[in-house]
Amino acid sequence: MGFRDRRAYFPVLVWAVLFPLALAAQAQQPSASPALNEQQATGKRLFQQNCALCHLPEPETSKDPNSEGTSIGPRLNGVFGPPRSRPEALVKTFIQQGVQGKMPGFRYGLEPSEIDAIIAYLKTL
């Protein structure tokens, strides 16, 4: 095997050594968001199934209501934090009763413990 043949294997060798090291380093980095407890994780799942269609948790990317990344209903990031902090009982009532012509109520579709889980998740946003 000549010098040119060995040189062709060098990029493969570098990739084979560095790729696992990069994966290991990435796995050791702490996540940007804190881990959710069991109730919050259940709430996140329920939110994604029942609420995310209208209430996107991500920041708005465009002011155009027809573009992707916009929300039909209000964004719920910070609903329990300043400057628009809402009492938990009020949010629970909105989820249970809905808002005439704007949001369906979920009192028959979700158990009270599931609504509590969604509220626990919303507190993490």
C-alpha cells in the first residue's frame, strides 16, 4: 500500500476517532431546560395533544397569521409569570369551561388531575 492509498484512509480514521468523542461530550452537557417531574411531563404530553394546535408554546416567528409559527389562541409562555401572571384558579376555569366562540371547554374531555398536570406544565413555560 503506497503513501497515496494510506492518505485516502486518513479522513475516515479521523472521523472514526472524533465522532464518538463528540457524541460523548454532547451527552455530558446539561440540558438548557430543567427536567420535568412526572406531573409536568404528563401535562406536557396532554398540552401537546389538546392545546398546542391553538396555543403554540414557542415564541412567535412572524406577525403574519397565515405563516407557520403563529398561534390561533394566545401564547401561554409566562402565563404564570410576570408581567401577565394569572391566578391558577382562573386558568383552571378557562381550561374547564372554555371561552364562548373562542376556546372549547375540556371539563368532559379531561380529568381534573389531567387539567392540574397541564397547569403544572404551563408553570414551566
